[in-house]
Amino acid sequence: MTLRDELLKSIWHAFTALDVDKSGKVSKSQLKVLSHNLCTVLGIPHDPVALEEHFKDDDEGPVSNQGYMPYLNKFILDKAKDNFDRQDFNKMCWTLCFRKNLGQKKLFISNDDAFKIWCIFNFLCEDRYPLVIVTEEIEYFLRKLTEAMGGSWVEERFEDLKLELSSKQQCLNVWDLITLVGSGQFSKGMDQPTLSMGISEVYQELILDVLKQGYMMKKGHKRKNWTERWFVLKPGFISYYVGEDLAEKKGDIPLDGSCSVESLQDKEGKKCLFLIKSSHKSFEISASDKKKKQEWIQAIQMCVNLLRLSRPAPHHEARQKRRDLRLRQQAEQEELELRMRELQTANEAKQSELENMRKALEEAAANAAEEEKKRLLTHTELQDRYRTELEREKMVRQQMEEQVAQKSTELEQYLQRVQELEDMYHKLEEALEEERRARQDEETVRKLQGRLLEEEAEKRSELEQIHLRQQRAISETEAEKQELEKERLAKESALQAAMKQLEELEQERQGALEQYQTVMKKLEDATNNTKSWKHKVAQHEGMLRLIQPGSKGPQNITNWGPAAFSDVELNLREKQWQEMKNQAAQAQ
């Protein structure tokens, strides 16, 4: 718990007591008094002008709790340091609130004991407002109080209280807790001093952080004499007093992580000795018996270990663990409730589904009963019909046996014909394969013929260009005539070479044409062979119709023989030839 949270709990009680009509609002004059008292006990300079400035728009009306919190945080809590007397601070807040809530009640405890219970409540209550203490922390406090009074814990009595708390949301406010302890319900058989002593012991442990206290003998540092002192162990130091009333303090033994405590042998007539080594001095202590000696050694060693690990006092750590456990249990409970709601929703869906299935089954059962009646009504008719059908089936079976015998003979003949037909199919496939190869050869020859024609056209174009250049050369001036004549002769020589090459190309084309005719002859032979086999297959099978080849269109004839190109290609070539002639005429 931080210092701010601890201060806010006590201030909340004081503010709530000033809220007479429980509207959450307090008048400005009361807030001035509260603020002045808080600044006094916390040792903070009070600035009354700041409060006036904070609430300058509401000079006469009441001031809300939410409106006071910004001022409280900025001008008081943010300036508070841990150098004030916490008991005086709690006493001031207690004085403002106890009369309003406990003024008319007759309790078995004193006002000072009620104040201590109020402080214990602030330590154990939950960190939410309004402040309440839950059942677990109530049990923890009552157990410690019973142990401090030397009594035994009665579980049945607390179970009755749990039943009462169930109707109050399992928690109590501070005034209910004080009333519960002050009524003597958990201290039956104990007198008032014993109860007061138990409350003081629990208060010292939880609020004043007193881990252990008692009388022991201490050896002096100067006179070396042994004196009885009242020792009080707290997490950071050990204080020793003249008496247990704490009226006169004689000194402190500071503790830190480097301190140590060890047992000593009896000497100088003193028994149960142990030594406390601090950073500056060593202290020899004598306990009353071995049990007390061991308890003190263990308590001091525990404090040193806590200081080394920078851990809080055991009751602070235990309180935090209990809160963490409650938070985990609350989260688990919320998760469990969520799962239960999901399961309930799923269960309702399943119930609805089962109800629908039950209705469907009832309808199916009704339909099945009706169908059963219909089946019984028609059963006799079906039996008579079955007898008639059975006799008819016997006659049909006899006829089928005769037909099967006949079909068996026909099947053998059919299988024989199928075998012959398969042989013919194999021969037909071979003939088709030969026809495909012949068509491939024809395609190859056509491509070769097309290439030769393209080369012929290129040569003719080259000759035409030579002729055009020759014509241009003739029309030049007479001065260049002789030179042009030489050039003409050279070009004529080139023309002759080109003509010779053209003749060679014509011879190659003629050879390709002869090869093409040979291939066409093979293709025709393969086609005739295919037709003959197809005719045979059709005659044998009785259901095959030969598809006759269509009539071929007229072929294009050039001066070298049949052409291997279409009309469109021929028109394209004529157009290119005409363009070349036009270009040559323009050049002249």
C-alpha cells in the first residue's frame, strides 16, 4: 500500500463524517477546517487562498467530493512526505468521524481500543470505496485477536457470523467491525483488560510493525553492567525502553542487511546469551530462558533477511498475498460464471434441439403406424400377386433358358466374327499409318517447292533491279558512256551468272516437282489401299459407310507447272511485282 492510499483511507472517513446528509457534498467552511488540520498534522504549509481559488465559482453552495479531490491531490497529498507522526494523523481523522458513528453506542471497549480497531480496519480493508472489510480479513483479524487474548478459536461462532454476512454481501464497514468486537461476541469469558491487551497487541503488530517485544537484560558499553530493558523489534531497528509503558526510551539498535545475530556461551553468571552485531556496535543480550532466546534470535534473523531481500514485513506481505489470491479467485469465479452461462446457453439450445427431435420422432412414429396399417391392408393382395408372379416367373425362366442356349451358340459365332473384325482393324490402322506418312512427305515437298518459288521470285526481282540500273546507266551523259559500258558488261556478266543460277533453280524445282508427283502417287496408292480396306470392313461388318473424297478445286498453273500456293498468295505476289515495276519506272 502506498503512502497516498494509506492517507486517503483515513481522510475518506473524515470526509464522510462531514457529509451529514450523505449526499457526497461538504460545505466549503468544513473543507477549510479539514484542509487546515491535514496540513498541520502532515507538516505542510497551509494555503487558504488556494482553496478559495479552487472553489471560487461556488462560494455559498456545498462542495462535492469529486470537486475536492483535485485540490486534495495537488495541494496536500502531492506535498506529503513520510516524516510525520502517523498516529497523530490517524487520531485527527478519527476525532472527526467517531462521534457521529459511535456516539450513542454502548461498547465493551474503550475509545482508544475502538481507535486501534479503526486503524486495523484501514490496514485490512479493500482498496475500493466505500471502504469495507471482507470475510477472509475479518476472520484473520478475529483469529489474531483471540490468540493475543490467550483464548481458543471457535469455528462455529464464526460460521454463524458468516451466515449473517451473507445477507450483507459478505463484508462489514469499520463501524460494524468495531461494534462486533466491542459487543463482546468473540471475547466471552474474557474481561475488559484482557480484550484491551489483545487489541493493543494486534495493533502493535499490524499498524506499528512490532514483530516482537519483551523484557531482557542488556550489557552496557561503558559500565559493563547488566540492566533489564523492554525491547521492541521492528523491521528496521530494535528499540529498548526502561519499561513496557514506553515512557522513557534508552536507545536503538539499527538493523540492516549486514547485521548478524549469534548465540553465546554462558559467562559472568548470565545465561541464555546472544550477540547482535550491527554496522557500528555489538550488543550482548541475556534472555530469561532458552525458549525466549531462540525466539529472539529467529525473529532478529528474519528481519535481517527481509532487509537483505528488500521485502516488506511479514504481515504486509501476507496481506498482499491474500489480496492477490482473492483477485485470482474472483477472476476464476468470473471466468467460471461466464463458462456456466455459455454452458447454460448451449444446454438451452440442446434442450430446444431435443424437443424438436422429440416432436419429429412423434410425427415419424405416427406416420410409421399409419404406414403399418396400410401395409397390413395390402399384405394379402401382395401375397396373391406374388403367387401369380411366381408362376409367371417359372414360365419365363423356362423360356429364358431356351433363349440362353440359343444365344450361346450365336455368341460363339459373334466372337469369331469379332476376332476377324479385329484383324481387319489392325490392317486398316496400318494402311492409315502409311497414308499419314505419305501426307507428311507431301507436306515436306510442298514446303520445299514454296521455298524454291520464293528464291525464284527474289532472283527475278534482282534481275529486274539490274535491268533498271542498266537502263539508268544508258541514259547518263556521253562522257560517262565508256565507263558505263564497262559497267554494263560487268552487269551483263552478273546477269548471265544470275540467269545460269536461275536455270539451276528451275532444274531443282523440276526435280522437286517430280518428287512431288511421286509422293502424290504414293498418297493416291495409300488412299486407294485405305478405301479398299474400308470397303472390306464395311462389307464384313454391314454397318460401315465409306466416305468418298471430295472433288479437288482447280489448281493454279504456272509456266513451270502446277503451283503449290493459293489464289490469295498468287494475288499477293502479283501486287509485289507491280510495286517493284512502278519503283523502277520512277527511278528512271
